[in-house]
Amino acid sequence: MARKARAEVEGGLYHVITRGNNRRQIFNSPADYKKFLSLLAVQKERLPFFLYAFCLMTNHVHLLIERQADTIGRIMHRVLTGYSQYYNRRYRRVGHLLAGRHKSILCQSDRYLAELVRYIHLNPVRAKMVDVPEQYPYSGHRAYLGLEPEGILDVDPVLRHFGAKKKVARQAYSQFVVAGMKLGYQEEFYLANEGRILGSEEFVDATVHRIGETRRIGVGRKQRRENGEFNEEALIEAVVRTCRISRIEFCSSSKNAAAVRAKEVFVLSGCQLGASPKLLSEITGMSRSAVSRRKDAALLKAREKEEMSKLAESIRKYYDQSCSRIAKSQA
């Protein structure tokens, strides 16, 4: 069977993963980690790209790259070929070091950039190699905290999501990462729609169209908004303001009580306002089954707790006001 073509888009954000053959170790000493990063730096100079995160584990590698003119395939071929040759020479071995082709997932940047930086840098914590991510020397996390030079990392575009001033942004980023330590393995970052694209249906459709493939185009969010009364931006604003949480926290996979309550009341209000479970799934990043569970939980709480009922009522009032403001601004 022919290999499936990669989704290569200039300016695209890619989560790149490569593993050792049969999951064997690919880094045996500090010099090996240093060599891999030096090869990455050389290709970053020759084939410019932005590097937002990296984590070199003992038997696999995670990179978060925004490509420019040159493809991810070309960049990674040069890096991985160079490293395999170095490793085989150093340890006097033959055969394949790495397991087939690297995996590259094209990701929706506005939705997943901060989430993926956090997830990649937390790999050593999930593997129980360290207690906190800043203890691990072979990832980009320490550079984000200002504990070591940024080097080949491009931290500023990510830190700007957390604040205008670098010191404040670093503190907010650190808190964001700490909050993610409870989340564990997140399968959604590996299971990509169309086999290689991670994002909303609208993003996948637009990307597939852009790279020249053909598939049945579903009705996107924008068209659904035009055909109905539901306005997702107005509801998100209403929930974020009323529940007093940040938009980043609401859009994240956080399991803290405030974020869970916000998503429950968002789903409940969205259903009451005519949004489909599919659309609510796209907006929140939750599966449809998770949306259904959140709705049921919110309905139960609204019946049993006056606080939840009042919160939902406040959100719908704020939603109506937001819709009116939006309508006036577009008039």
C-alpha cells in the first residue's frame, strides 16, 4: 500500500514525534542529547523554522515546529539521518535506529499551541523521571522559565499568550504548566482527524481544501451561525465573564473545579440555545460523549442546586447582551 501523503502547509504548526526502533533507547549519554540538539540547530539555520517546544526522552523525541518554506519532511530527514549516522558510528552498530517515518501532526495553532507546549514539556513528569518539569535537562521548559538561555527555542510567540511583560508571562506560563501536571496522558494529541490534522472540523476542511485534497465538506461553524441564532463567541464570553476564569483555562483540558463547572454550564446553555452536540464538541475540544456527560451533570446540578440554576440564568442574560452588542457592531 502506498504511503499516505503528509499534510504540508507553509506556516503550519506540527507536533513531530519519532521513536527508537522497537522502542529501544536512542540516547545513551549527555553527549547524544547535545548532538541531536546541535543537528536541529544546524537545520534551523539552513532551513528556517520556528521551534516552540522540544523534549528528548530516552527512546523518543517530541518537537513542536512551525514550518516556513521548507517542509517538515525535509527538515526531519536531515536531522534524523544525521543523528542515526552519528549514533551508529559512535556505538559501532548497524541497522535502523529509528522506527520508520517520523509522525507529524498538523495542529490548529490558536487552539493547541499553548496546550502542546505544556504537554510536550510534561513528558518526563508523566514518565515519573522527575517530580517537576524544570528538573529535566533535555526539554525546552527551563528556557521558558528563564532558567537557561533560549538557544534554538522561539519562546516569545508562546509567552505572549500569557502576558505582555515577559516576567508576568513566565509566571502565568509556569502556573499553566503546574495545572497540567494532573491531566496525564491526552490521547487527543495523537489521534488526529484525517490521520494527520488536529483541529476543529472547520480547520480540517479548510486545510484539506488548501492542500488540494477532496473530501465531503460539512457545514462549518460560520455557516451554522449564519443559518441559526446561536453565537458561540457570545456564549464563550458570557461563560468566561460570569464564571470568572480565563479564556485559556476555559479552552484548556484543565480538570480543576472552576473549569469543569464552566464547561458544564457552557454545554447546558449551548444546548438550550440550539447548538448541536457536534458543534459544542468542536468548540470545547471534548468528545461528543464527554459533551453529553457534561450536559447530564449540569442538568442534574441545576435541578438540585439553586446556585447552578442561577449561574446558567446569569450566563444566558449576559449572552443576550453580548449578542445585542455584536449585532450593533456589525450593523
